[in-house]
Amino acid sequence: MVDPRPELSKLSDYVPGKSIDEIRERYGLKNVVKLASNENPLGASPKAVEAFHEIANSLHLYPRGDAPKLIDDIAKRFGVNKNQIVIGNGSDEIIDMVGKAFIRQGDNCIGITPTFSVYKFTTLSNGADFIGVGEGDERASLDKLAAAINDNTRVVFICNPNNPTGHYYNEAEIRAFLAKVPKNVLVFLDEAYAEFATAPDFPKLASALDEFPNLFINRTFSKIYGLAGLRVGYAIASAEVIRAMWKIKPPFDVNQAAQVAAIAAFADTDHVEATRKNNAIGFEYLNREFTALGFKVLPTQANFICVHIGDKAKELVLFLEQNGMIVRGLTSFGMPEHIRITVGKPEENELLVSLVKKWVG
């Protein structure tokens, strides 16, 4: 037998949200609504869909690995140089590339908890230890996060807004934290949900990369741009950090269709604004209804809400699935009494609330 690397014994399988097809087949349902994976309920940008179809006749050709048009658009949007940007096959690959480029055996990485599990997965798979700071549905302390850094720390992961809680750190808090971090420690600031944030003090730190050369800002086209099925992520950092990322980046990881769709979606401000409006209306409705039912709804700056249900949370998740509604139970995040709900379209949100009321009754 060929033995796998010993690090694999520490890894747990990633637990994704259940798919629509899975629930249809399991319960013999025709109509199923999915509010579990923080996808855009309005779908992809119509301009992105059009660009996707137009590229069909070129699918026999390899994509440009350097994605010059997409990177140029990103650079202009954030006011940075093109050599400060790397793209990847979704944010997951960006995180994986950070592990390959910077994390060594014997290192440790630190992150707020609970949070996105891929940070821990990447840390452990590269032979390092993961240190979590925080517990439950309270916002983790950045002071405690800074205090946990030691001589073996290589990367600090901060998801902002945080998945699955929706909590966020403002610009002053992030800057104060960065000032405490040694310059040889990479600060991975994951802003997958940043486009949904409405707080006036939400960080805008692309202009701070000269001041903090160890800052690494991660973004995705999967959420507000609605391209989760195409897998496009990107990151902005110092030229030195990005140079290391390109050295280990697979040459053709972001395909042609993904590149042209991302370019079109990036420019479709109407679709982005419609998504933000839908999210704001949906959050207000869900927050009001769940609060009226006696549940605790955490404050959020993302496109989902995190709700404390109690010891019957799993029962509610099962009931909803049996009735064609998928939400995310948070046991795998270490929050078994909570559920995470993607803000859907008005009719989807109303159906969810009616089912929850039926379950409560």
C-alpha cells in the first residue's frame, strides 16, 4: 500500500451544504429552494451569461493563464498595480496557494473561530498547526488574536465579514491589529462577502498595502457576482507576496468562460445594485420575523443571517429539508444550536418563514 502523507490523518472531510438534487431525490420532491450556500438568489449577471455563451466557439483553446483583461479591470477598480494581483480557481484555490507558498511544517496559523473551515484544512495539510481564537456566536477579539501570535506563526486568517456569523471588523480595528502583527506574518483578510457590507466604516484597505506589506486581501466572484459555478477568485497584496503566488499557481486554472464571465459581471453595476437591494430588503424581513418568533439573530454585514435556534436546531433543519427548503446547519462549524440562512428572493424568504412558523407551532 502507498501510504499518504501523515498530515492527512488530521484532516476532516469538507462538509458542503446539501444540493437541490440531493434533497429532491431523498424526499421525492419536485420543488426545492436552497438558502444554504450564500449563492446569489438573483443568479448570475445577464451580461456574464451572454459572455459565457459567446465564448463557446473558443473552448478548444487554452485560456490565457495571466488573464490580462480581468487583472487589468481589477487593478483599475482597486487602484493597485497589476503585479499586485493573482487570480485563482475560486477563493478555495487562492487559500490553497497561500498554503503552498508560505506555510511550512512546524509553523502555526491563527484564525478567528468559528469561521470558514478551509483555512484550517490548508494549514493542517501543509504540516502546520491551527490555533483558533474565539468561541460560539460572540465576535472574536482581535487583541486576543494578536496575543496568540508567536515565533512560529506564518499566517493569520480573518474572514471579514465572518462566515458563518456575519460579524465584521471595521477599518480602525483592522489597522490597529495590523500594527501589532510582525511583518513576517501574513495577514489573510478574506473579503468574500465585502460587497454586501453596508457599514460606513467597513474596511477599504487596498490603499494600505504599502503601509502593511504583509496584508493579503482575498475576494471572489462567487457571491455578489453570482459566478459560484465558474470558480473565480482573486487576491491583492504586495508585489513580493503576489510574485510567490504566481510561482505555484497552476498555469490554466481559471478557464476561458470563467474569465470572460467575470469581466462582464464586474462591469454590471445594475446587477450588483439589484442584488444589494434584494439583500437589504430580505435581511430586514428575516430579522424581523425570526426575532418575533423569539430567536436570536446575529448582526450581519453579509448575504446571510445566523440564527440561534437552540437544542432543536437539527430538528428544524431536517423539517425544512423534508418540506423542500435547504438551510445550513452549523454543527460542522462547532455551532450545533445555530443555523445559517442565505437571504433569498422575497417569495423564498416568505416560504421559509411560513415553514418555520409551522414547525414552531
